[in-house]
Amino acid sequence: MEIYKHKNTGKYFVYIHDSGDNKALFVTPLNEIKALSLCQFSEDEDGDENCLVSNRLIEAEQVQKFHEYGKRRSEENYENAVDALSEMSASKGKYFIESLLK
């Protein structure tokens, strides 16, 4: 798990992914998901989530929110793929599935 230390507060934010324009999506110490400027952070660390929690760098709730976000995104991607596939012709759908299996 990757975390970033906020320059002003010294608190750690859980990194989710880059969101463009020198911003990234984070789970904040208040368990909110926010896009924030990377220039607000001084250092990043990688570590085992259990160690990060036990060393009190992040809270267990931040880890839970991180995993919930990932699960929700996976479910949304699945639903979008099913919707797109249902709108394709049979031949395009077959080609799409075959290309995924390669």
C-alpha cells in the first residue's frame, strides 16, 4: 500500500491512483476520497497495510475505505462491460470476447 505524508498536517493519506493534472486520488485521514494536488505532499512510503496501521501511520478505516473503493470500481467496470457487450452485434461481441482471452 502506498501512502503520502501531507506537508502541512504531517498526516498520512492512502494513495489510490493518479487523476491527472498533477493530482491524485487519496483516502484522507477523515476517510474521505478526494483528488488532491501532489505538491501538498512531501514523501511517500510503501508498506504492508497491517504494519502501517500498527505503526499508527494510517487508520484501519482508511484501509477499509481504500478496499471498498477498489471493489466498487471493479463492480462498475464489470457492469459497464456487460452493458457494452449487450449493445454489440453477435459477431462484434464474439470478436471482443476472443480478444480478451488472448
